[in-house]
Amino acid sequence: MIYFDNAATTPLDSEVYKTMCRVMKDQYGNPSSTHAAGRNSKVLIEDSRSAIAGFLDAKPSEIYFTSCATEAITTAIHGIVTSYGIRKIITTAIEHHAVTHAIDDVHKTTPVQVSFVRIDKDANLDLEHLEELLNEEEKAFVIIMHANNETGTLFPVQEISKLCKEYHALFLSDMVQSMGKYENLLSDHGPDITCCSAHKFHGPKGIGFLYLRGNTKITPLISGGGQERHMRSGTENIYGIAGMAKAFEVAYRDMSGNREYISNLKSYFVEKLKLNFPELIFNACCDSKGVYNIINVSVPDVYNNKLLLQKLDMNNIAVSGGSACNSGVVNVSHVLSALLANTAIPAIRFSFSKYNTVEELDKVLEVLREILFRK
């Protein structure tokens, strides 16, 4: 299998696997128990929290472990709107469905107004329009992602944060696709709220976190035993937490080398795609900017583009037509629609990791030639 769907999920790193196996074997105590086995598990959780916070230049008290980023986003959006009496949300039309669906939910139950910042076909954000929307009487809650999961577009989080602070708006930035790929020092980037899913950077599935800056306080989504300082009740996923902390350690240790290696893979692949398939359309100019591991291309009818994803799958090549969070169904992409791309033709997202090779790229190019030029 050639796996080019790393924006959906990544293979588990071997060091992470070993760490999790050791914890599963040796640290089985319930962290809420007062005996030694429980205390040892509690120490592991807090050590992991401190390690993750250290990588992100955050405080351990600002990190709350969750099952995934979707839970963190849902908790944050519902919690902020309820706790702060928010009546105005400012966002973009290309956010992940975890965000758009949570906004839809609060819009149904509260008198919140939703405004969308203008973006052009290359996904450039109109900061002047954002300022216009902020320069109104109503206190705003700004929700704009750092990196788009379909096109890889990077938004200027630091500039957005600066504007939000100037206008006393709360700022949530979904950093799921950029975690583990960039330093993401939260003290510099400045969002009040962000989130993470470990499986996006070679950690385990089923674990993530919610970051709440300083004194940002919200109503919890899950109540019960009071774990995570009453923010997220339920027995903690000790193995996942330890695995995520190790995934952060490995990612930050190898970040520079991985970035150079994967960037070179992307550049090589873009060059070969343009040479072999000159009619391909690179969406949001993702060949020249954005996250260094994502390419999104639309395949026009000049090629044999029918059932393209299925044909690649039959050749043991795993790619995506967009987000992998739609119950296995590939629908028309709301992201590409918002960017005014031609959604009547198929789009492919290629996303790479440190485990991919040039040989795999060449094999995919060979298969694409066979498929797209077949009469």
C-alpha cells in the first residue's frame, strides 16, 4: 500500500508505539485512585501535560485532555457562546466540519449571528474585512483555522490574533493540521483557544487536547467525576496521553529534518505532475504555499477522470477526495465550493509524511498516467 492520505491520519511512530506498550503493561492504575498505582498514573498524566505545554510555550494548566480535536472544538464553541453570552461569531466558509457543525448547533439554540470573512479563490484571507466585522459594537468570537485540511492553506494566525486582541474578541484557531509540523508557540501565535488530535502527527487515535489561554473559562461539555479540573470528566486515557506526549517529543526533535524532507517530496511531485499532466488544476495555489505536506488538484475532463479515487484504491494507492470526516462518503467539497473551484470534476488530495519516498511518488505518477490517458 502506498499511503498518501496523511492529512486524514498518520501511521503510528515506532517510538510512540513502544512508549504506549510500556505504559499499558506497567501503569494500569486509575489516576483517581489514592493508592500508589493510581498516583503513578496521575504523575504520568501530569508529566505528559507539562511536556506538551513546554513544546507549545503554554502553561500546563491551559491544557485539557480530550478524546480528539472534534470534542475539543465542540466543547469550546458551545462553552464560549454560553459562558460569555456571545451573540456574534466571525469565521470562514472553509473551516473543518467539526467547526461548521458546532456553529450550526449553537445557531439553532442561541440568538447568535454568524458572519464570514471574505477569502479569494486562492484562499487569501481579507484582513481588512475581518477588521470591519470586528469594528462593531457586539463582542465577537472569531473562529479561523491555522491550516486547511483539504487544500493546506495557511492563514495568518498571528495577524488575526493581533486584531482580535485590539477589538477584545475571543479567538479560536483550529491547529489540527499544523500541530507537529510547525513550532506553534502559542504565546507567539496568540489564539485564546486551540485544539489537537495526536493521530495527525504519528500519535495514537482517540486522544487530543483543548487549550484555553489563561483565565478563559467555559462551561464543560461532559460532567461526571470531575477529571481534568472539572473540564472533561471521565477516566483518563493514560496510554493515549503518554503516546501523544511522546509523539510531540519525536515531532519537535525531528521537525526541521522532516520539514525539509517532506517539502522536497512535495516539490518533486508538483514538478512531475505539472510536467506529465499540464491540465491539472492546483487548488488554492497549494503547490506554492501552505502546509508543506498537502497538495490538492482537480482533474478536468480532458483526462479519463471517472471513478479516479476508486481506481487509485484498486492500485493500492490511498489518497483522499477531501476531508475524511464524512462517514466514508465523498461529497462535494464545501471548501472547494467556497473557493469557486469546479466541483463537477474530481479533486484529489495527496498528503505526505516522513515515511513516504520518491519511489512511491514515481509509482503513483506511473499509475496516474495509466489511468488518466486510458482511452
